[in-house]
Amino acid sequence: MPATAAKSALIIGASRGLGYALAAEFLNRGWQVTGTVRGRYERFRRAPCR
């Protein structure tokens, strides 16, 4: 993988708790994050970090 390639993470259960914290931490570290949630969560329309 080239040094300039972006890292990505798939977080299952990213709406709260550990999943939310992991998603926030990966975003802070520059990763591309895809998070899944049950139902509809308005706070995910905008990234919580950066």
C-alpha cells in the first residue's frame, strides 16, 4: 500500500458508547470512517470530529 493511501475503518454500532468513541478517535487520526447504526441518528449528518 502506498504511503499516501488513506486508511479506512468500518465501525459497527457507531451511535454511542465504545463504537462512537472509536469512530471519533479514528476521525481525529485522519482515517476515513464508515459507521453503522440502528435507526436514524441526526447527529451523524455531520462528522463529530476534525
